[in-house]
Amino acid sequence: MGPGFWPVTFLMLALSLICAWYFLYGNIDWILPGASNPLTDRTNDIDALFKFMAVSSTAIMIFVAGYVIYFGVVFRARPGESREAVGVPVHDAPKLEFWWTVLPSLLLVVLTALSIVTWYKIYFGTAVPALTAEVIGHQFYFEYRYPGLKNSVYSKTEAMHLPVGVPVRILITSADVIHQFWVPEIRLKASGVPGLVQNLNFTPEHAGTYSIACSEFCGPDHSLMQGQLIVEPVAAFNAWLEKEKTAAAAGGGALNLAEGTADAGKATFAQKCSACHNNPPTPFDQKLVGPGLLHITDDPAHPNLVSGKPPTPENIADILQNGFNGPIGQMPNAQANGLSSKDIANLVAYLVSLK
Amino acid sequence: MHSDTAHETHEDHLDHGHIHPAPEGFIRKYVFSLDHKVIGFQYFFTGIFVLLIAGSFAELVRLQLTDPNGAIMSHTAYNEMFTMHGTAMVWMVLIPLVTGAIGNFVMPLQIGARDVAFPWLNMASFRIFPIAVATLFSSMLFGGPHAGWTEYPPISLADGTAGALWCMAIFIIGISSTMTGLNFMVTIMKMRAPGMTWTRMPLFVWATFATALMNMFATVALSVAVGALFLEHVFNVPWYDPARGGSPVLFQHMFWFYSHPAVYIFIIPAFGVVSEVLPVFARKPIFGYKMIAFSSMAIALLSFTVWMHHMFPAGIAPWLQLPFMILTYAIGVPTGIKIFSWMATLWAGRIYFTTAMLYAMGFLITFTFGGLTGIFLASVPVDLHEHGTYFVVGHFHYVVAGGAVMGFLASIPYWYPKATGRMLDERMGQIGFWLFFLGLNGTFGPMHWLGLEGMPRRYASYANFASQYPDAVFWNRFETACSFLMVASVGLLVFNIFWSMKNGKVAGINPWGARTLEWTISSPPPYYNFKKLPYVYGRPYDFDQPMPYQNTDLEIEAFPEYGKVVMPIPTAGAAAGAGAH
């Protein structure tokens, strides 16, 4: 075998066991985020599979690298040795080859079996989901839809909400190019492919705030396509959903301008308005399709809005809600533009802030 | 193969009237050449040239990521850089270098042939390679492609003219690959020296044969895929655009039906190089010759059956994921057999740590690592977490840089003496190895945990991720710093290649004491390689035996200027072999 073969082998075995112990019992949150406090039942299943693979492949890596280095050291040609000297001329060792074919094959069979069990849980393991939410990818934000909720929720300004302890199904698709919905703590992802709906099923197990990332290249600002997932207790989730529903049902009436934030409005403006209004906003006369919206509330040349009303937040919201049809052109209404009440509030806050 | 028939076939084939005199003058010798060796050099230097460009793009990508908000360029420019880096490295660097350069130079020499089967086709394959390179890089004048080396529609449809040029470049280089594959396949099947049966072929030839088959059969799928994408770009034929009834997932299927074998197209020649280098510098026979040769063929076959593992979350039916997971795991078995056989080759050898050997042993470590992370990615559930993240980037680069490139880098010092007649400087070579090995692990190692933590690939900025994992900034900077070690290594190699042409030690016929056929002729080999065709009566790995070759009487009498062709001294074994023929 070579001098010191068994001590070296035992050393590598010990090292493998230490690594195995670390993967199984150590804190590996730095490799698998939230592994010590799994967010969903799927997190648990996938982490168990990952740990099994990590333990076995770390051992294989240690033995391969260890023996390569060990053979290199003990079988190195000594200085002064004849160039004619040759190594031991073995061509094969059928028994050895049999085992190093069979054992890895068995390991792979076990791995396949474990993977299939987990795969089954992922796709068929959630009974009838109690909540089905939809995620639609856009360049470069996620849109969320909930049952009974007329308006969508946009990720740039708002988070996705999910209740704790309720089996959920997320349906994923896209409105333009291929996107991918990924929450690292859930361990699951699916591409949003235009024209195709995929689903992910899991049950969140505790509350928290997590990032949603697009992980399929979708265009220049792919890396900015980030969302937020708020997992909250059922009561809080229901309260949030009810509030959204009331706002949606009441239409413009439920519009609460005080809720709007200029920052969120700026983002919505870039998505929704910049096709027709210069972004960053310019003075009124610098038109793209519609007029420039800088100084919308304090332009001495145009004391009133195009609707002829004074530039109060309510009147600006009115144009956003109902659109405008007049001598200088047409602007679609909120429904056609896909604006929620929240969006309108945000946009008004933003436009009013432009001085 | 029965030796009598082999002999006769070759005698018929070698009608002396068809042997042209060696070309003279620089232009005829090095530019318009039909010689497989010169075409190998042409591939080599063109490939290295593109490597330097594509490598500098990679450095720009790494520099951008030293800051979570993107350090040096816009998102659009970054997207163009990683797209061009990947495209150029895969199609214009790796495949031309391992098949076109090393395969062209070494394979005909190793089978005792005077050239490839179709020298004109070989020349044509090379001729269109620079055209493909020019087409690819000209796309940057039109805004450049942006959708990554995979150019998935519908996002790639936004690339316009640049996207169409990308398709053209890949289509052209695909034709080159297909022709080379056909040429090599026929060469290996029909032009082996008398007595060289399939199981007497050097393992690099086996690897080249497996690669040739994949080149021939897989590249066609890619050509069709990018051809259709081209039609969609230019003539608006809605193959892939979902808005007009096309299927974006169809492109992914066709792309990966080629691109998974493509990974093996550049890794299997590296396997071949390692299988040559390890026995020579361990001074003992390769362990498990038949199993290594068989596993190359098994991998080549299986590589056609696993493409959907790139697409687990991409929109395929869940039940369809299972067969592809199982077949992917099946590839692990022949790969494992290879790695264990190489380790057994080292056992009880007399190991000389030359540059080539260091690269081959480094390959064993880094390629094994890349293979093991592949096991993680092949499992559907774990892949649902890892797909599209930095973990994939790390895995892929361990396989490509730690596998294919390490094998390629082992082949340079190993065959450089044969190609130029001089030794590559050992000291520079060994420094280069350590720079590359450390740089590779430092650059691609941390990518694994960054990806698992939640860093997706192809991100021009990662501010949101870095706000949750502040360590990410440190590790990205660490990777960038380490990547410059690889730059230094490649720079040193290029310098060494030119420096040693003048200053290297004169190599002689067989500086390594190797036993494959190319080491029985002068360095550099004469035009037409073998004045007398050798008769082969054994495998080239028995270092305690006499060389298993003997001259036949098939000489090129008409050209005495080729000089003396040195063949091993006949022994009892040789006489027996000669008696058989």
C-alpha cells in the first residue's frame, strides 16, 4: 500500500466524520440560509437531502484529494533515481474495480431514491391548498394576485404576504420574458414562462420578512428585480387581505392619499407613466406624448390642471383614476394603466413632491 | 483487426504519386497549409488570442462585482460582458483548443497517420473559425448580445442585429465543429497504423473519438436551434416568441440537447490528456485501460440523455424531471471509474512532478470537486434551490476551468517539445501551475456558498443580497483578487510559449520517456510524420517493456530529405509482431 497508508486513511476517515458531524449538527446557516429555523416544510425536506449529499460528497472529496496528495508524496521519484526505473506494472485489479463501480452506484441509487421521495412531496405532497396566490413576472418587478382581490399588488411598492401554518400554492407565470421566482429560505423556485403556469406548494411555518429574487436573466435591470415576502400570522394576513379587498371594492372612494409615499410613487412613475411623460419629469411644455409633470402644483403659467381644476392632490388623483380626454390628447384610466389605489396614492405623493 | 488486411489496405492507400512535397516559404507552410500539425498551431494561436479577449471580459465582470452596486459599468454593459465572455470561451476558445488544436496536432501522430482523412475539410474547418470569431465580436458594434451565453428567447429577441450576428457566429462555428468531428471520426476509424487495433489505441485517441461523435451528432441540434433563432431575429418567424405563439422552452430543449454534450466535448479530450500524462510521469501503465476507454464512450452516449437537468424549474412536467435526474446520476458511475483508475495509476508509481504532471494531478482534485457539486445539481429537489445561482457558476467553472482548462494546460508543456523541438521552461510552468490552481479555487470556491445563501447569477449588482449577507462583499472582492492570479498564470504561459521557442532546452525525440507513437519521430515531426509506417503490436503504456512498434516497409522513398526516422530497436516481442504481419 505504501508507507503510512493506514494512518493516512484513518486520518481522512476522521476528517470525513468531523465534516459529517458538522453538516448534521453544526450551524450551517451560512451555507443554507435559515437551516436552523426552517421557513417551510419543504425547507426541511430539501435541507435533509442536501446534508446527506454534503456528508457523502465531502467524504469522497477528502479521500480523492487525500490519496492524490499522499501518493504524490510517498511515490515521488527520489533525486538521483535512474530515469529507467519504472513503477509497479499493474494493469488492473478486477476486485477493486468491481467495488469502486458497485459502491458509488449504490450510493447514487440511494440518492436517487431519497430525491424521488422529496420530489414527490414537493409536487404532490401538499393536500388541497388553503390559499392560492399568483405571481406574475414583469420587467422588472413581481405582481401578486390573491383570490377575491380585484387589484394586483406590485412588488416595487408592496410586499407579498403569506399566512403562517396554511398550505399555500403559488402559481407562477410571466407577462413578458422569462423570469424566475425564488425565495432562498423556501428553497424552491420556478420560472415564470409567458404562456405557461407553474406551481410551488408549501406551508410556511413561522413569521418573518424574506427577499424574493428573480433568478432567470430577464433584461438590463434583472438584478434589481427584487421583491419582499412577509410571512405573518393568519389573523394579520387576513386583516391585510381584507383591507386590500375593501380598498379594491370601494374603488377610488377607498383611496387614502395620506398612505402614499413619494419614493414608491417615483418607482411606479418610472414603470407606468414614463412611456408618455418625461422621466425625470420636465416642465409642462416639454412633452413626450403627454405634458411634462414637473411643477404640476406650482406652475404660474398653468395654474390649473388639464382638467381645468386646481392642482390639489384630490384632483390629480381624479385624473389618474378616470383618465383624461381633452384637446391635448388622451390618458387611459387607472384600470387600463393597471394602477391600484395604493399606486395612485403613491403617484400623487410623488407628483406633489415635484417642486 | 487482422494484421494482413490492415497491411494491404495501407499499401493500396499509399500510392506514392499522392504524396506531395513539403510546402516551402512562410505563407505556404504556415498560412495556407493542409498539414494537420500546422492547422493545429493555427487553431492554437487563434484560440489563445480569443482566450485573452474573453478572459479580459471575465475580469471586467469580476471587477464590476467588487461593489454591491456595481463598480465600473452600467447593467447593460455588464450583461454584454458576461454574454460575450461565456459565448467566446465555450465556442471560440475551449472547443477549438481541445479538439481543433490539441486533437489536430496529436491525434494523427498518435495513430501513426500521415494526416487526417480529409485535409482539405480540415483546412476548411479552421478557415471558418476566424470568420465565426469576427462575426461574434462584430456583434459588439451593434450593441452586443445581452442574454447570456445561452441567449434564451424571448429576452434575446431584444438584441436585434447583435442577436442575429450571435446566431450567425454560433451557426458558423457549429459547421466547423461538425466537420472536424466527421473528419476525426473517419481518421480514427480508417487511418490507424497497421496493427493498431481499437484496444491498442492511446487513450487520448479514444477521447478524441468520443468527442468526434458528440461533435458530429450534437452540434446539428444547436445549428438548428440558432438557425431558427436567426430566422426569428431577421424574418420574424415566430419560433420562440410566446407573444406570437412560439415556445421559448423549445429553444432551451434544443440548446441543451447540444450544450450538455458540449460540456463533454471539452472535458473528454482533457480526460484523454490526463490519461496520457499520468502514466508517463508515474512511470507505470495506465490502470484499467479498457474501463477508461469504455467510460469515455459511455459518457459520450449518456451525455445525449441528460439535457433536461438544466431545465428542472424552467417549465417542464414534474414527472419528466425524474428520468433526467436518474440518467444524470448514471453519468456519475463512469466518471467515478475514471477518477479511481487515475488515482490507481498514481499508486506505486515513480512520480515526476513536471508541469504537465502537476496540472494533471491538480485536475484530479478540481475536476472531482466539480463533479461532486454536479451531484447536488442533478437532484431535482436540491436543484430547485440551486438553479440559476452562483452555485451553478461555481460548479460550471470547476468543471470547465478545473477540468477542461487544467487538462488543456497539462497538454501544453507535455506536447510543446514535440511541436517545437524545444522544452517549455519548467520553472515558469510550475509557478504558472500554482498561480492557476490557487486562483481557480479562490475564485470559484466561494461562489458555492454565495449561491446557496441566495446570490443569483448574472446580477450586475447585488445590493439587496449584500444588505442581508454583508460577507458577500468580502467574498466577491476575494474572488476578484484571486481571479487575477489566473490572469498572471495565463500571461506567464503565453510569455513562456514564445520565450521557450528560442530559449528552451533542445528536446530531442522523446524527452519524457513516453511511449505513444508521436514520441518515435523527430521533434518537430517531419511533414507527413512517418517515413515508414509503424507496425503496432501492443499498448503504449508498458514502461517495463520494449516499445510496441516496428517499422513496416511502407516507406516514402521519394523524399529522402525527411531524414532518418528513428524507430525502437526490434526485440523478441517485435519480431513476433512482425512475424504476424
